[in-house]
Amino acid sequence: MATLVAIGYPDETTATAASLEARRLAKDLIIQPDAIATIIRDREGKFHVTTTHHPVGAGATWGMFWGFLFGLLFFVPFFGMAVGAGMGALMGKMTKGAINKEFQDQVRDLVKPGTSALFLVIERSTPDKAVEAMSQFGGTVLKSSLSKETEAELQEALHGEKSAAEV
């Protein structure tokens, strides 16, 4: 089961510093490097999103996932991206409850003007291990599990393949 982790910080800079550590951890295979994103909400309320996405199977990207997620959470536009059929189906699924409504509300409350947040999708290690590694930055940690079904759909949309759990 994959876990979506959001760690909110009370300033505009800590999420960026934490993302650098998360990328370092990615090299140690604790977190996938493409499954990391930061969002900064400046004092005027404008959102600034940073991802480290690269194209993956079937032309889909983690960037598309992050674009959708941030659009769902913060009504940030989808960055003008084209959506394929597989990602469109995933978006429909996620909109209908794959990402817990309570989690969505908590994240919205967390990311106020003048704050930032680090987002991670953790598939291959325990979320607690990754969160512990990020604890040096403090912050408020929120987690939402993605069901096996949603995880499989996410894998298929992003990588063009079924997850090991489905095979």
C-alpha cells in the first residue's frame, strides 16, 4: 500500500530544505525521487510548486499526478497539461474518495499564506521510516493511505504497468 505524506512547515523555506534531504534519501532508496514535491504559499497567497518529475511509462509523469493533486487540494490549475485516458480515469477515481476527504481538508488548513509543505508518495519503505528521517525539519505530518486498488491504478497510469501486488 502506498502512503501519501504531507509535512507542513510554518514558513516558506523549510519545505525546500526538507525536499533536498528527501532527494538525498531517494539515493538511499528510502523514497522514490520522482515522488517528491513541494508547495510554497507566499504571503500573498500564491502557490509555487516544485517537483522533480521525469517522464515515465506511456508518457505519463509524476508531474501530472502532482498537478492533479494540487489542483484537487488547492484549486491550483493543472499547469496546462494534457491528460491521457489512463490518467483521466485515475483522476476520476481519486476525486471520488481515493484521497481521504479529511486528509484533503487538513492539508488545506495546513498550507496557509506564508507557509510551505513537502509531499511524498512512499511505496517501497515504511512511511514512518521516511518521516523519521525528515524529523530534523519539524513540521506537522499528515498521512493518507492509498488503497491497493488505487495504488495499482496509480502504478498503471504512471508507469504503464500493474503493480507487483496485482501480478
